[in-house]
Amino acid sequence: MVACWNGFSKAAPTYDGNASVQDQITATLMDRLPEDLRPTSILDIGCGTGLLTRRLAERFPRARITALDAAPGMVRACRERFRDRPGMEVKEADIATWDSRRAFDLVTSSSSLQWVRPLEVLLDRLAELVTLDGLLAFAGMLKGTLAELHECRGLALPHHASAPPMPDADVWRAGLESRGFATEIETCTWMETPASPQDLFRALHAMGANGPPYGSLDRLLTRSELDRLAATYRERFGRPDGTIPATYQIGWFIARPCA
Ligand SMILES: C[S@@+](CC[C@H](N)C(=O)[O-])C[C@H]1O[C@@H](n2cnc3c(N)ncnc32)[C@H](O)[C@@H]1O
């Protein structure tokens, strides 16, 4: 399993200020929930500082919410955000090994599940965690996210270990359907235009995404490696106005257990 949550933990204080893409993803996920949904118990996996959890708490004020994250710093920030909200429990746990002992009416996640490995273990857990008449609703980055950065890493740092690609929508669909979920999927390509490669690196770092592909499986990139990567990014993708493209592939999944 990729231990990526040290970076997330340290990034808790700077996460919200850099997570505008992630926050828009949570807003779209909320729009995709059925209007008549009335969950009494909700699990939000990889809650981070609580961007999605906050929207869930506002829309379902009476629901018992369990927000779970593996990064201690994120858990502290989320606990602080909801310290006065009754029925809110913020748990520090890795979803792949968490022993829940119960299932939930609504299981959600945003911008988190693409980090969890192995995928097969995660899918088994998701199937156990949703009640038979419940709903699994999640959104996240898909294969092809930050493709420019991946390409430049391969060119600039060919001997530096990179991560396996994120699953694509078909992989998610097959995994969910083989576990008895009927799944609706919506995908989109989202282009950000940071002012420079360094700006992109800083924002990823400030959100804790300094594991792959930005960093490596076992260590952060050195200053000179970052400089080489930035120069390659500018050469390959730099625009006349100095900005660079950073593409995200995003998927929204609404999955119901079939009888
Ligand atoms: C990019 S943040 C997303 C946070 C929030 N859901 C949002 O939309 O802003 C990803 C979060 O997933 C958490 N995470 C990654 N792998 C995890 C795992 N195996 N179990 C629990 N949380 C995990 C990280 O610690 C991090 O806080």
C-alpha cells in the first residue's frame, strides 16, 4: 500500500486554500445525490479537512456522520471543524483495514479513493460498508489526471520510481459491478492553467499530493530534480503567456447494491 498520508497530514493547514478543484468536485457530487435521499447514517471516506463532510452535514442535519481519514493532521482539522456538531464522529483509520462492524445508508468519498491501494481490497470494503438499500456516491481523479506532469516526469526523471496509474472509469465500473453494484458514471476533463510549473508543484505540495506523480513512492523530489522537471514542463507545454496546462480527469459514481 502506498503510504501517502504523511504528506496529507502535514498539508492540513494549507489544504483548503489550494483545493478549489477538489471543492468543486464535492459540490457536483452533492448535486448528483437523489433529491429524496434521507440517510440516517453516513460514512465519508478520506474526509480530509471536511470539505465534503461539511456539505453532507448541511444537507442532512439529522444524520449520524462518521468521517474517516488515515492522516492524523487531517483528522485533527476535521474534528476541529465539527467539534460542535452533534452526531459527528471523526475517526483516524485506513479504509483498507478499518474494522467497521456496521454498514451505512450512504457511503461517500471525494478526491480520495484514487489513493487507496490495493483497489480490489477497497472495492471489497465498499461492498461491505453500504447497506442493502443504501447508496455509494463518490468522485475522484481518474487515469490521465496530470498527464502532462506524468509525461514530463518520464522525460526528465526516467529512473525515478513513479506510481501505477489511477484506475479509469471502466476499471471502477467493472469492479463495482462484479460486487453487485448498479453504477451510474459521469466523467469530465478539467483543465487548470497554473502560472508556472512551480506554482503547480507548490499547490500540490500544499494539498499533500507530494506522493506520486509529483514526488516518488519513497521520497520527495530534490530541488534540482524539481528544477529539471519544471524546465521540461515549460519546454513541452509552456504557453506564450507563461501559463501551463494541468489536466484532471474526473469521475462521479452513484452506485446501488442490486438485490
Ligand atoms: C485530496 S484529500 C480529499 C479530502 C476531502 N474528501 C476533499 O474532498 O477535500 C484525500 C484524503 O484521502 C485520505 N486517504 C488517502 N488514503 C486513505 C486511506 N487508505 N484511508 C483513509 N483515508 C485515506 C488522505 O489522508 C487525504 O486526507
